[in-house]
Amino acid sequence: MVSRFLSSPDLARTRSLIAAICCAALAGCGFGLLMPLVALNLEAMTGSAAVVGANAAAAALSTLLATPLIPALMARTAPRQTVVICALITATGFVLFPAMPDPVIWFVLRFVMGLSVTIIFVASETWINQLAKPESRASLLAVYATVLSGGFGSGGLLLAVLGSEGWTPWIAGGVIYALGALPILILKGPQIVPPSLEESGLKALLSSARLAPLAILAGLVFGGLETNVFALMPVYAERIGIASQGVGLLVAVGALGAIALQIPLGKLADKTGRDRTLSGVAISAVILSVAMGIAGANLWLLIPMVFFFVGASSAFYTIGLAMIGERVQAGALASANAAFIFAYGLGSLLGPALGGVSMDIADPWGLMAAFAAMAGLYFVLSVLSKPRSRH
């Protein structure tokens, strides 16, 4: 009886879910450390928010280039082993930053690491969506997003503890990504279902996007907001007079907001409608952006505002991903998730450019204006599309 239980399909499915979620969570932790760590060091090296934003955009550009190719890569390789290789590439990239302190080289490193991290997230989210039961898909994705946010928050806490100087934070990031490969290697269960070659081209990505346009738009907006929070919010905080420990605290508090609000907002979306919930999230983000600008350098006012801003904005990702998972079949999920991540990458490319230039024009308050503009864009377009939207 015990042996039959240990080999049961549900237990095997659970092992694969744990492997996928743990790998993504550890990747999120490393990502949450990498973005502010690079931003603070580049700010010290160059003194330019535009350079910091452009460096973050290099990672986003790699996402844009990688996502159309990932379904074909998954169709031709063993996806599980590919995730392990990408985790190890990213771990190596981490320790190369302090070894080569040159802004130009750092652009190349961010680009290469962006490729490997994108493959990790697309493969992990495809795997989770494939393993999810239809009746509990949104709940499972909310759990995944909550754990992922915990990973991001842990990265911020590591920055607060380790600081941004010396080799230590870079080595810590490399170790984190190396550990991310272990659950994939150790926990055995159902494999990622790769797409067929017919379901892995650019046409398949465009078809997936047409099934859920508001979901794709949500990924776009979330990419812009999240990348600016991690890449330029630290620079913004420093420019208004907040110490580096406070910067790490704000990053961690934002991730804690995402942890606390993911599941409640997911349940609210199930009850009142996904479109309506995300419209409310967009308006909330606009209001909070203005409020954060008014709060200035008052850390105790910024802490709750960042908590709710990042927490609410994270719903763009969770609910958008759930929309996609519910509307396509398992074999097409790789292309659908790639389309979602492509939109996220486009937002990550445009967002830092908008935020960095805005900060240099209106130093530093332009970043808050950029936040409000991105969230306002979603609200306007969601309202215009309401006659055609479905829940």
C-alpha cells in the first residue's frame, strides 16, 4: 500500500509542482537581488539613471528576442534539463559582474542572463499551468505567484543584509541560482509537455495573444511596473535621501505586499470578474503613484504605500497568467506563456527607458509620473475594450 501511495499519479504530480515552484522561487530570489544590486552599482559607477534604465532594458531586450524561440527550443530539447543548464549559466553570470566592473560588459552580462532567466520562467510557468487542475488553476497560480513574490522579497532582504559593495552579494546570487537547479534534478514526476513544431512558431504566439488580449496587456504593464520598482526605485530612493538599508527594505516591503495580496485579489477576481478587478488595480496604482511622490523621503509613509502599490500591481501578472492558462490547451501553453512573457519583456524594455528618462527630466519625481502613466494606460484600454471582453 505504501509503495502504491508513493508512486501514485497525484504524488508524482505534486513532486513536479514542487520542483517547478521551488525553481521559480529561487530564480525570483536571485532576480530580486540582481536588479537593485546592478542598479546601485551602476549608479555609483556612472551617476546616470538613464544608464541604469538602459541596463535593465538590455535584460528586457533579451526576453523579447528569446520568447518567440523558446517554444521551438522546448520542442527540440529536453525542457527539464534545459532549465537546469539555464540556472547554472545564470549562477555563473552573477559572479562575473564584480570580476569585470565595466558598464559595457555589464550590458552583455545582463543580456545573456536575461536569456537564461526567461527560459527558466517560461518553462516553469508552462509546467505549472500544464499540471494545474482546471477547477483549481487560479488558486494554484496564486500560490505560485505568492511563493515567487517571496523569492523576490528574499532578494531584497539579502541586499539589506549584505549591502551592495564587494563580492559577497554577487556570490550569494550565484549560489541561489545553483540551488534552483536542485529541485529539478532531485524531484521526479510528470515532465513538461513540449509543444509540437506546429505549435512553436511566431504564428502560434500571435494566435495565443488573440485569445486573451487583456491578459497580454496585463503582462505588458506588469513588466514595466515591476522592472522600474526593482531597477529604478532604489535609485529614486537614494536620490531623495534614503540610505541603502532603507532601499533594500522598500524592495522587501514591496515583495511582501505581493505575497499578502496575491491570493485575496485572485479570489476577488473570481468573484467579481477579472477585467473589473484589474481595472480597479490600475486605478489604485495611479493613485498610489501620486501619493508616493507626495510622501517624499518619509520612509514610514513610503513603506505602506510601496506595500500596496507593488502588491496590487502584482495582480496584473497573476490574473493575466490565469486567463491564459484557462483558454488554451496543454500543447499550446508553451506558446501562450511565451506570448505573455514577450509582453512582459516588452514592458520591461519600455518601462525602464520611460522611467529613467522621466527621472532625468524631472529629478527624481518623474519615476512616479511614469508609474501613473503605465497603470493609467491599462485602465483606459480596458475600459475601451469592455464591450468585447469576457470573464
